[in-house]
Amino acid sequence: MKKVLIFGLDSFTGVYLKRHLIEKGYDVYGSIFSGSKSKKVFICDITNQYNVDLIFDQINPDFIFILAGISRSVNENPSEVYNINIFGPLNILESLKKKKINPTKIIFSSSASVYGIYDNEISENHIKNPINHYGNSKLAAENMISNFFDEFNIIITRPFNYFGAGQNKFFIMPKILNHFKFFDKSKPQDLILGNLNVFREFNDVLDVVDCYYRLMNIKGSSIKVNICSNRKVSISDVLKIASEFTENEVNVISNNNFKRKNEINNLQGDDTLLCSLIGNNNFKISINKSIKNYLNG
């Protein structure tokens, strides 16, 4: 079986990607920051070059996914964001170079946050103007990784918003849906949010990892591609769908203190390049079905 190494195996996306690749017949290995190691699971701080080198002393993978990093756009320690999101991937690529390991494909997970504020569909050619440390760190990582395009077969992905069971409660969809899912009518609590009229792609994590799987098997490389559905929905619509499914009447309060200073009102991707690479109909799960699955899970 082909060997796949996932840096960030225990991340939200990593858990789903591992399951998907095993179902497709791949031998999956991975790194975690802490926990219990095993024959296929390595403890690794990707900011530590020695830790990364040790992994490649034990495995020569056919495919590599770099998912490890800080994924929140709001972080109290900017230096940590830049250190992990930039120097972590750099250590991985430098280690591969040093060990003379050349995988069939390396996929790096960047973010749609590199684009910044736009009010139209965002293609890969749009000017990059991130508005926070997270987006800046991902853009810097993209520029650094591009320097290795001549040495490795690399695809840089820019996922737009997606969600699913197990996602950190700090993200907007788990915050909303958990409130409806665990709503106690005997002790009702207000759901306090920021701007309810922002539009996002809220794609299903299952569709996202399937895109990753298909991208790892294309012939192309040195590509930067949006992982997007070109479908957007407002926070208000999400609230309406969740209320209809659960029949819970949640009191929602829009609080200015929860509104971000540089709020992106519309974040929707142009999927033209993605479709040219892996075909059409990549996002099969509707927002209604995704929300229903989350609430019933």
C-alpha cells in the first residue's frame, strides 16, 4: 500500500483525512504534538528540526500532507502563529531535502484568509491582502514553500470555511450548532454572536478531504488552488436552518463586542481552477444536510 504521512494527524481535518485515506486503501501515518505514540503515530513538534528528522529516519512516505499549524485567526501570541505556521513547514521541507526523500506529492494546507477583504468571488489570481496574523502567516508560508517548487511536487491549497463534528468550539459553526443541539428549554441561555449578516462558504469537511484525496493523485504540481464550493450562506440563514431542524427557539443577540474590527462580509471562492484539476461536482453535501448531520451526530 502507498504510504501517506499527515503532519497534524490529530487535527480536525487530519482525523477525517486519515479515515478517508484508509477507506481508499492507503497506509496512513501521522504526527501529533502530544499524546500516545505508536508504530504509525509520531510525537513531533514541527518547529523542532530534530523532531522532524526523526520521523523521516523511520518512514519514506509516498505522499505528505502538512496540516499541522495554528488554525485560529484570533490568537493571543502572534509570534507563536508565525513560528509554527512558517518555520514548521520549512523544517519539513528542509528535512526531506537533507534526507533525499522525494514524495510523489506534498500538499500544504494554507487558507482563504490570505486574500483579505473582497465582495466578489475570489479566484487564485486575486491580490493577496490578509488582515490578520493568521492570514499573514499562511501567505508567508506559501511564499516560502514556493521556493521548493523546483525540488518537490507541491500543491498549496486554500480552503474556504468548512465544518463538521469534532471542530473546535471557538469556530463559529460549532458555537452556533452546539447551542441548538444542547439547548435546555428549562434553562434557556442567549446565543451571543457578532455580525449576523456576513456570508461565508460553510462546506462539509467530508467534501474537503475528498478534494484533498483527489488532488494528491493528479499529475500537476507547483499549483495554488482554492478548496471551495462557490456556495455561500449567511449566519442568519444558518440560524434559521438549525432552528427548523431542532425546533428550538433560541434567543440570538448580535453584540457589537463580538464583531471583528476588520470583518470580511463576503468570503466566497471561485472554483474554476479546482474543477479543472479534479472535475466538477466536488461539494456534494448541501449546507442543510451538513447541519442536520452535525445536529444528529
